Amino acid sequence: MKQLICMLAGLLLAGAGFGSIDTDEPVDTNTAFYEGESLNYVFHPPASFKMVSRAAQDDGYSFAFVPNDASYDSSEVLIGVNIYKIRKLDIDEVIEADTANLRLHYGGDVEIHEVDSIQAYNGDPARTFYINSPERYLPNVMIAYVNGETELIIFELVIAETAVRFAAEEKFVGAIRNLRIMPKRELDLGSR
């Protein structure tokens, strides 16, 4: 059923005449659809990436994107995506608590810098943070938060020590830019 919804959403979007996205694949089961309370979300992987569901969910993600030629458990680059219902929570408080937990987890030498927000496909901003340590390798490189008012979408870039960091960051940005956020609508089927 989930695949059917993803495919139908992809067909509707393809037929709606929207601009191009950063993929070199036709819309398929690598595209995720999430129905929020007032918004719908369509997640397309960046070019040359695929969506992984089950293994990513076992690790606590809603789903993840990995390179086409990699498996989830051995990928050098992983873009994890989490979708949370937040309803009336203050987004700034959520981000503050999340970044504080990152500092607690990694220790005092971790540097977390907010960078220019990246925009999703339709211009919605994603508050984005760069995570680094001058003393050691950290697998978590970037994290971005998209405020959907009743949902919070979190993108997380995780890399292996051998990954090319700037190339992974480009794919991360591509995943965010490919996110389509649309108001929920109802079909008018007329009187039957």
C-alpha cells in the first residue's frame, strides 16, 4: 500500500508540470510520501541515491537515502530522515534541545554552527547546522530541520571516515532541495 501511495503521488506530481528535481531517475519506489495534518510531503532522493526503509527504521529513522551502489549497513554516506509530530511545540526549543543533546553525546570539543538555511523545492527553509570537531572524526556531519507547523522533518548526514565530505554534503543539500511540501487538498468528484 505504501508503495502504491508513493507511486500515485509521483504520477500526480509528474503530470502537474512541476519543475525539475535533482534526480536522474524517474519517480519510483525510491520516493516517499508522508501525509501530515495540514501538509503533504514528497521526498525524492538526490541523484544516484536510493531510499531504504526497513533497515533505516531498525536504526530509528523514518527512512534513509544511500548511494545506489551501496547497501544500508555498509554505505559510506547516509542521509537519515525522521518525521515527528510536534503540533504546538516551539521549533526553536526543539532545535535547542537537540543540539544540546549532540553536544552532550560528543563532548565539549564539538562545534555546532548554523549555516545559511537550505530551501526545500518550493522555498520552505530548512534550518541547517554543521557539526565538527577539530580534534577527531565525527560521523554526524550536518543536520537540518524543516518546520511543517504540525510536523518536524529532520535530515541527518552521517558519513564514514573514508567518505569524501564535500561530495556527501552536496548530496545532503540535494535531498533537502528535493523535498516537496504541499498543502493538503481534496478532490472534487462532483455529484455522483
